[in-house]
Amino acid sequence: MLDSILEWWDELSQKNRKKVVGAAFGIVFVILVAVLVIGITSGSSKDKDQNNSEFTSSQESEFSEVIEDTEESEFGSSETEVGAEPESESEIIEKEDPQSAVDGGMTDQSGAKVDISDVVEQLPTNETQELTLGIDVARYQGTINWKKVAESGVDFAMVRVGYRTLKKGEIIADTNAKYNMQEATKYGIKIGAYFFSTAVTKEEAIEEANWVADYIAKYQITYPVVFNCEGYEDAENRQYALNKTQRTDLAIAFLDKIAERGYSPMFYASKNEMQGDAKWETSRLQNKYKIWVAQYPGVPYPQTEKSSYSGKHDMWQYTNKGTVPGISKPVDMNVAYFGFKETQGPQDSEKPEDVTADIEANMKFREVNETVTAKEKTNLRDKPSQGSDAKVVYTLTNGETATRTGISDSGWSRLEFKGQTVYAVSSYLTTDLSIKQPEPEPPEEPDDGIQTVFTVVDDWVTAKDAVNLRTLPSVTNENSQVVVKITKGEVIHRIGINTDLGWSKVEYNGQILYCVSSYLTQAEQPAEDVE
């Protein structure tokens, strides 16, 4: 058949071939048009039949409802008011849908408008897979020297920003949170934040998250924001009645809100609490958030290479007894299995206020209001410390009074003196104002023939290199004898200074001696002379 067709085609002239091809295209076109017309006609007829069917069904439904209404009315049991239109099935469904009351949302709150791109841009996008070393701190670490911490090689710090109280449920800011965030960032340490929750409802958990997000908005939070919850098995804890599913729901509510506010969420708990969903439904949490596990081996990292916690985790707190330069108290230490190329910018463009450290952070002062004096004499300092970081602002003597406003278990008193808050060692103070100490006899001052006038001071000095201590404030007076030469590191008590002539008056082995001030430098009070 095919051979016959090919033979016929070969015998046609070029002109006849064109005629055959044109006729073929014409036939195909006519067939396509016919198919299209038939399809449209068929569809129209089908739609018409369907409409007729729906109309008939609707009529039947209305008729049925009329019959039911009539029957119920005759027995007096109809709940449909006279003249009221019956509710359709779609209206009933809408009425029973709990989300209909909030316009399809999940809450009745009225939120601000936001574009998803605005949220995404706030999330850390520069995360790396590098291992980074960090610490977590709260007011319990006292006043931290963040410059020394940065020099020690710490990459990041997780800063406690606040907590909800265990019984009353009040949200309280950590008194050193802003200082720690300010100073850590100042010295190039990347920071994250954590909050200690005692929420008992999802509303409280969301409240906590919003509080945290608002509190840290002006700071450069690069590392995650963490939900921390402990002590819930204590009978006096407000969370005591909650089970692990309820607690997990609260954690999720907090962390979801943190993510919504543009921060990276993280969940913290100990290994024993998370292993096998023991105290938390960790299997739910680890699928959505970073996990920070606390597990302390007998031999810490790096000798112990990894945590024994078998679940997924992104950060490991491996000890609470770390030692870090610049931190006087033991500190928690961590390994994070991620890092960041750059520091994340703050969400609020307004610059945070400059803050100072809470110098009472490690102390519990019992509030009092009483007048005290020195038993004999005592130094009033700007901080409750006898270290080199504390400055003596005045020496209180017996008979002079100050108002004591607080007493610490650690042996310090907080005082108000001449409009300034100062601190003194409690054992050197008394509320018995009748005790009078005899006035000490002033030491005899040698007559140097110059009548040098000295301003009273109370500090400790040593030689920059070496300096002579003389019997008179003179190098030319023949009666000015060198009693001793002290060298750098030998600390002496300076009790007077003359800035015009450049001399200092000092106490040395019970003697009053003199030396040139320019050869001296400030020193720390010797331990044996500390109160």
C-alpha cells in the first residue's frame, strides 16, 4: 500500500503536488473547527442540565424544610422563629468554627503590619559551621572585666537578661544584663541572650518572649535567644502542677514568638531532663529549634571531646566551674557547633543608654535605716571591695556619722555620706554614738626652716624606681638626712602632700619622713594593713 502511494506521489508534477498538500491542510482545518463547535455545544448543554439539576435539588430542599417546619410548628417544637430564613449548611459551619471569631487568625490580638521579607532580613544569615567557645553569665558573676575576657579567646557570651519570679510570677530584669551586653559587644564578643521562665500559661510565655525581644532590641544579638526553665519540681514553684507536655507547649509558645520577633530561638535543659523525653518532649523541640544541653563530664572539654547526650544538640555547656580572666567568680563554659561571620545589627536603631555595673550584684543587702559612726576609724569606699578596683573616698573617724541603709551577709554596710553612696566594713562601725575614742596625739613634725604646709591625704605609694626618705622635706638643708632608700614594690603610707614644692609626707616604721613626690607612684594597700 505504502509503495503504491509513493509511486503515485512520484508521478505527480510539482504543481499537482502543491494542490494535494493545500487540499490536505484544508481538510484538517475543517475537522478541527467541527470538533471545537461540537465541544462548546456539548459543554453548554451539560452546564444547563447541571443548573436545572441544582435548581431542582434546591427546590426539593426548600420543600422538605417547609414540610419539616410545618410539622414541628404543629407540635410546637420548632426552634425557627416565624419569618426567619433557615441557616444554610455553610452558615452553620462558619458559626461553629472557633477561628471565625478572630477573622481566621489564631488570636484576638491586633498586630502591626509586616512583610515576610522584613522578618527574614532580621534573621542571622551569616551562620557558619565552625566551632566557637563561649560563656554564659548573669549578675552572679559580679562586675566582669570584658576587655580581659575578650583577650582570653572567648568568642561569644550568652547573657541572662531576666527571669520570672518563682512564686508571684513577676518579670524582673537581671541587674547586670545591659552592662554585660554593652561591654561584651564593646570588646568584640558576640552575644546571645537567655531568659529564666516560670510561665504557667501560653499567654505568659508569649509575654516573656515579647519582654525579652523589647529588652534586647537595641543590642547586637547575634547568637540565639534561649528559653530556660528549671525548678519546676519544687512544690513551691508556680509551675509545680504542670506536666511535661504542658511545659513543652509553653516553651514552644515562647520560642515561636522569639522567631517571629526576628531572633534565632534555642531551648536549654540538662541532659537528664531531655534524654528520652524524660522531663521535656525533646523530640518535638529538636525538630524546630536549636538545642543547648548542659552535661558536665568528670574531665571537661577538650579532654572530653563531646557530650554524652545522644540527642541532637547545637551547643554544649560542659562545666559550671570555669575560670576566665576578668571574671572573679566561677562561670559556665560552652562549646557551640556553629558561629557567625559577622555581628548581627540591633533591631532598634536607637542607641542604648550607657550603663554602669551593678556593684551590689553578688550581695544581698538587708535594708535598714540607722545612724552609725566608726568604732575608731574606717575607710568609706565607692564599692563594697577592698581590692584595687575600689577607691577610698573618705576615712570616717569616731564621732562622725553616716546613715546606714543596708547590711550585707558578706560583711559590708551600705552608707549614705554627704550625698554619696559609699561602703564600709560592718565590723568597724557601731550604732553606739556615745563611744568616744581619745584623740590621737599628732606626731611631732620637724622644723625644716621652710614651714612647708602639707594637705592631708590617705593613700599608699611606692617608688617608680627608687626614692630616698628624708628627715626633712629638703635636699639642701644640712639637717635633712636620708634615713632609708625604698625601691619599686616597697609600699608606704602617704599622709600628706605639698603640690607647690613637690614633697610628700609618709609614715615609715613609725617615723614621719619626707620624699620627692615625682619619684612616687600609686600602689595597692598591703594585705596586712587591710581592714
